[in-house]
Amino acid sequence: MTRRQFLLSSAVALMTPYYRARAAQIPKILRASKAKAQLAPAEYAKTDVWAFGETIPGTTLRIKQGETLSTRFQNDLPEASSVHWHGIRIDNKMDGVPGMTQELVQPKASFDYEFVVPDAGTYWYHSHNRSWEQMAKGLYGPLIVEEHNPPAVDRDELLVLDDWRLGDDAQISGNFGSMMDHSHGGRLGNWLTVNGVGMNEASLQVKAFERLRLRLINVANAHVFNLSLQGLKGWIVALDGQPLEQIQALGSNIVMAPAQRVDLIVDVVEKPGSMGQLNVISRGKQVPIFRFQVTGDQREKAMAQPRALPANDIPAITNLDKAPITELIMEGGAMGRMRSATYKGKELTTRELVQEGMVWSFNGVAGMTDKPLLKAKRNETVRIRLINNTAWPHGMHLHGHHFRQIHENGKQGPLRDTILINRSEQMEIAFVADNPGDWLIHCHMLEHQASGMKTWIQVE
């Protein structure tokens, strides 16, 4: 090595941030049990929750791309449950959907999950039985799949966003199954947390011009977060775990439907002694829910724009013009147009459906359908037109695959596993059905799923 090469390599080493991929952190036993968490301010009592690993959020699972995740789910709750690994292109029998891919895990029983994680990115896991109640009590956790060559950042931080419906005693309100929630926007809370810490106290110490990777996860039952960043500038680099082909400069706001994830790479641009903020935009006002306390200098100026993250090996969508279109028509809910629907093989009026706890339908059927929405051959291109004939937004989630929105001009949007479709909106999505099995497709506003909005596809 010449003197010049040595000096150059030394300069690069000094500028290279210290964050590197972490070793796998997968517990042998992933235990779900009752716990307590300080969700409300310190002057209030701790809140009784259900949790993975006795923390809110649940135990953070980290593993490297291509490795095998192996853990035993131990159910120490008073109610049956299961674990769904949200966003992972998983072996079908490991998908965690009771009655479709596995049996319910009864209290004091266990189930062994073992599967390869093929794609790097930000994912999460959560209960898939009575999820509208179990998740509202805290049954979820982050799942991070590390790239082999992670981006150059100083720190990699998780921001798990949730809302809670708490009473004056700081305990979770027990009015689960409310028809008002089910027929309107879902169960919306009155208290927000980031990483299980209340919005008045959630914070992180940072330094000026420090470069952060922020992994945002919306784990709320139904809350659509409209967010803004203050004092930090940067780029969106991944959505729902999947890298963008071209990174996007941060705009004025970030909209996240329930279950969606957004990866950011940002630089702290506030001076030492000041503060940056993550805000929720509500009724035109920016309300801080997380603070970045600037305590010193990391470097003198911002680093260069980062490169795009390496793409995951997800099949490209081809032969789109030859693929038939399957319609998925959403009806029902308050102020909806549904007059009747089929439930358990019988045509019922709206009033009769309400008595059964069913207020939404897909293609005229409320609740799980006997036949799949569509059958696809393996590696076939699938097109679905989502038609929202309701007065409410819906966050549509497809298990086992990632899809792209197909715009009117034929342009393909970014890969996603969950997409927000607003009231009276239509959109088309497409994907390559490369993962065999029976896969759920449902609204991730969990009360909507529980009261009618779910069906499935079959991949040979």
C-alpha cells in the first residue's frame, strides 16, 4: 500500500459510521403472557397488557437475511392465540392464520415456528386470533431482517407507533367488539405511544449531523398516522420492508396505514441544545409525539446522499396485459351502500348482518369465503382491482406476497404488502404468485376484518 492509498483509506475509515449489522437475536422461546407497562405518565399506575416477552412493544427479533428463524411460541395467556409474521414471504404452514395454515395454540400450549427469512427489511409479528382485541392489548413486536451490507448510518433506530384507548385509571378500555368501532373507522385510541412510551416522554438523544436510519412501524388497530419530521432531513428508502429503486426526498408529511412500515435515512440538522421532533398532524396542527434531543456534534456537515438499499429478490411483474383482472368490491359500514350480503351461505339483510356482528362484505360475502377470491398457477401474474364502495378508508393486506399498485398510465408503484385505499376510491394491484399455498387478504383495520372484510387466494 502506498502512502497515498493509506491516507485515503484512513480518511474513509474516519468518515464511515459505526453501525454494522447486528448478530441474530432470536429467543428460543417467544412467550406471550400478561404483563404491566408504563404507558401513561409516571403519576399513573402501570397498565395491564398482554405482551411478547413482557415488554411493549414485544421482544425485538433481529436476524440476517437468508437465515432460518426458529422459535417456540409459548402461550401463557388465558386465551388461544397464534403468531403471524407480517410481510415475510414465508412457508405457508408458518403463516400463523388459525383455521387456514395452523390450529390455534391453546393456553399453556406451544407451537414451533421455523422458516427462512428471504428478504431484508423492516417487518413485525403479531397475534392473528381475535387480533382486534389481542393486538389492542399489546400482542405485537418488531422483526428486523438485516442486510448483508447495511447502509452507512451512525445508528439504526426503531419507532413503533401505537394508539391506546385508556380509561382515567390508565387501564385499557374493555369495550372490545363495539359495533360503533366495527361499523365506522375501527377502534381508535386516546393515547399515543412510541416504543411503548407516552407522547409526552418519548425521546432519543442525538448529535448534530448524525445520520440515522429510522424504522417506523404502525401497529395500531385502525389509526392512520399522518406524520411530519422537524429538525431532521433525509429520504424514504424502503416501504413495507422493500427498498425503493430510487430513494425519495422527505416531503412535508408521511402517511402510514395500520401495518405499514417506512424506512428513513435522515440527518439531524438542528444545533446542539435544540430539539427535533416527530409530529402527528391532527386537524391542521403538528403535535409532537417523539423528540430528538441534540446534545452535541457528530460531524461538521451532512454526509452525501445515500445510495438505494439493495433490492430483494422479488419477481418482476411481466405479461401484465395478458393477466385477467379480478375485482374485489368493498361494501358496508356506516353510511354504506350495502343492503344485504351472504353470510355462512345465507342471504341476510343489513339488520340481520348487524345481529351477527357482520357489517362489511367483499363481493357480496361477509366474513371468510368458502371459495378463494382467485386461483393462480405458480409464477402467474395476478391482477386485482380494489373497489372501495364504502365511506371509510381500508388498509388492505395480502399475506405471503408483495404487490405493486398499477397506475392508469401503466406505471408500477413501489412494492408493498399493505396499501391504503380511501373512501370511494379504486385502484389496481398486481404481483407474481410465486409462493404456493392459501393466503389471506383482508383489511388491516382490525375491526373491519373481524366484521366481514376478509377472503383468500390460492396459489398452486
